[in-house]
Amino acid sequence: MLQLAAGSLLMVARQMAERALPVPVVEFYHDELTDDACAELAWEEHRIAVLVGDQATFATQWQNLGWKVATPDDLSAKSIDWFSSLFDKHANN
């Protein structure tokens, strides 16, 4: 996964691996979204997507399908603890 993740996500990918978070799917396309919408990283079981670059414009569409969405800016501004908590929130739903 570390080799495939976008450069802006490399540090986050390392932190995720250190915390033993589930391994994401790289370049995930959701069947219910346009072919132009792609999550750089996605955890389908947890409904969490990381959208990079122009893909952030599709955030509302992902959220309307019940997904939690993060961008590299979110991951930089907030801690890895915040991102890890998205997995915890899914487990409690």
C-alpha cells in the first residue's frame, strides 16, 4: 500500500500502518458514482474514503451514500487520532 499511495498520503499511510489500521483499497471506484469519481484510498467495509485533488469535488456524492470523506488537507490539519476515530465511529454504528 505504501508504494501505491499518492505522495501527499505517504506519511499518513505510514502512521496508519503503525496503528495497524485496516489496509485500504487503492483507487476505489464506487458502483453508484460516476466513473470520474475515484477515492485514492477507500475502506469499503467502513465506508471511509480519502479523496485527493479534484476528487474532493465529489465529496458530497460520497457522503450522500453514507461514506465518511477525508482529504489530504483534513489529514494534515487534523491528527491521525482523528482519522483513526472514523473507524471507531463506524464500529459503533
